[in-house]
Amino acid sequence: MPLPTIVHLDADAFFVAVEQARRPELRGTKCAVGGRERGIISSASYEARACGVYTPMPTQSALRVCPDLILIPHTPGVYGEASRKMFDLCETLTPIVQRNSIDEGYLDVGPCGFKTAAEVETAVRGLQARILRELGLTVSMGIAANQLTAQIASKLRKPRGFVVVPPGTEETFLAPLSVGKLPGIGSKTEALLVAAGVRTVRDLVEAPAARLQPILGSGVEECRAMARGIDDRPVETEHEDAKSYGQQQTFGTNLSDFEEVERIAKGMVDELMPAIRKDGKRVRTMTVRVRYPDFSHESHGRSLAEATDLEQPFYPVVSELLRAAWRKRLPLRLVGVKFSGVEEKPAQLEIFAETNEKRRRLAGVVDALNSRKDGPAVRPAGQLRKKPD
């Protein structure tokens, strides 16, 4: 009998959880990571979510629905470090780990030699417990025969969820779920499907194609395949920290505000550079990637004349690359930043070597301050929002 060997890991309220691990007094409180004034909520505790706070809700709206919400400013560097530690622990179970984003990824435990589904479950539960014990982070796990089913399973019982779907039962497992649980079917598409009488995944399988075509267009057959639990994608094992450094964020609600997306992308630069410095490396190329609601995506990259481990040379490039990648006049579902062209040897001396070395020492001090559990966070200027006129 085949075993469920694909695991989807989905960290619970990741940014908030990292802050709570640094500041245990925040556990159990209504708190959220986000900016004041025109900012948005990046992550909210489940206590805050119970009051109506969600991601990416405008901060002022969040404070209206939850007046006693504790706002935590974004702390550069710590989230990327926590993510790396989390996935490093995953690689102690299996070498086949796909780091999809800062808080989500897939594991293939097929090569681990497990003989029964019970052995797989025991090993994955052990990993879930170890992440909590060593990092103070709760994660939800879905185990199935493929990525699609594992991803849906991991999100069903958050937080600290653990759902196993035996191979061969994918269609039965998916059938009673609301059609919006399928990846790629957002709230607007779901509303159109419900209006057409398609409420559950089973309804999607059984509905005539003529009823679905006006809503799903050319994606009808792909959605039907998903509804049956069909997915043959392999878990990809490229190690970001060996060839590149990357981060991406999927928005809870599609974003059209260029300045807000640019701020988020610059925040990724602030997240990734401390890791690059810590590894003793420098990077030459930055790529910005965007994804639209229909899951199509575009990207644009640019290389500097010399590799660096400083944020400043890349800040002006973010806006340029974002505009080049965001060519369609559509809101965005996701934005990502990746640094490649990794060099381990020091850059050659240049005219501004002394100035850059001073900046590097300053960056090291900031990294140290931001890594302290009880120290004040130093926020880069790119993360500050202008006050409205």
C-alpha cells in the first residue's frame, strides 16, 4: 500500500509567532505585526483574529475593530533567521525540502525508509514538536500523496493543525470542502461559482463545463483536476542559501497600491541582507517577481557592477524592478525578492571602500541590536511611511 510521503508545513501567524518567541509576555494577547498610520497588518495573533483583525488589513481599521490591539513594529532580520532555522530542522528529517516562502514549504519523506503510514505520522509529529520546543514556533502540517492535497490539509485545522490524507482518498477528502479551499480560487471567483450553484469541491467536479466556462475560462479542466486531487508536481530541492537568497509574500487580499508593495519589497531587502552578512557572502543580482490573481507571474532583474552585502545599493533598484515586472494593470497576489550572483570572497578595493566598510560596521551593529530579544528594533527608513498631507 502506498504511503503518504508529501508534507506541507505552514507556520501559524509566523511574524507574530517570531515576536512572541522573542517576547513571551506577548503570548495569548491580541497583537499584530504592522505599521501605524497608513500601514497594514502583516500578521495577527489568533486572539486578534477572533476580534476581526486579518492580513493585510489597514492598521487603522484593525485598531477600530480591536482597540486594545498591541502593535509590534516590523523587526528586520529576525524573521528570515527564524525561517532558516525552521527549514534547517526540516532537513534533519529529510534532505528533500522545498522552501516555498518564509513560512511555508514542502517535504518529501519518501527516501526516509518508512514502512508504514504510522511511522510517517510519528516522524512528522516529532518534527512539529521539535520546531515548537527549539524555536518557540507553532506550525500546521498536512500529509498526503501530493503537494495539492497536503497544502489544503495543512490549512484546515490551524493553529497547530495536523491532518493526514491516506493515498487514494484525495477526491473523497476534498469533495465536501468549500470550493474556495482550492488554490487559485479567490473570494471573487468563489462568489461567482456559488452564484452558479457550485458551493463545494464535489459540485465543481459534477457541474457541466458550460456552466463553469464563463467563470473559469480556459482553467476549467485544471480546476477539475485539482478538485479530484490530481497533482504530480515533485518537491524541488534547490537550496536558496547555497545559490541565492529569496523571500516572497502572498497577500491575503490582492494589492494595487504601488507604494505599499514597494515598501514590502524593500522590507524583504532588509530581511535578507543580515542573513547574507551573517553567512559572510555578498550578492550581485536582485530579481523582483510578481504574481497576479490568475497565477500568471512576471519578473525582472538587474546586476550591480560589484557584489555587496549592504542594503543601500539595492534600495533605488527596488522601484525600478517592481515597475518593470508589474506590467499588467492588475492587482498583485504576491511579490518576491531574490538575490543571486553570490560571492564568498571579499570584493576588490574600490574608491569608496572606506565608506562601505563604515557602512558595513554600522550594519553589523544594527544586526546585533535587532537580534536581541529585549533590545529596541532599529527600523530602516524604507519601512517608515510618510504621514498623509
